[in-house]
Amino acid sequence: MKIDIVLGELIPTDNRIRVGIGGLRRSGWNIHANVLEKLFDKYKIVAVSDPIEERRKMLREMH
């Protein structure tokens, strides 16, 4: 992420809404992750929580 410094404050220049996904099972993967990918210009997945490393890795590789 690019950051600009304005009057001493760090301001992200990426205006997308940063979101996290809790769980990559049916809803997390098939609904939330896929929809957020289609809306790439508005949302950015910055965090994910899932107990299965393979699912976390798959999402990480998509980015």
C-alpha cells in the first residue's frame, strides 16, 4: 500500500475498503471472497482467518 504524509499524518492512498474474512468454508470462500474479488476497485482483502493452511494459502495466491 502506498502512503502519503500529509501534515504529519500517514494517509493511505489506496481508497479501497480493507476487509478481513473470518473462515474460508462455503460462505467465506464461495460468497465473500469471490464477491470481493469481483469488486476489486472498491474492496481489498487484507486479512483472513481459517484453521486450514491450504485454504489460507489458496486465497493468498489469488492476490
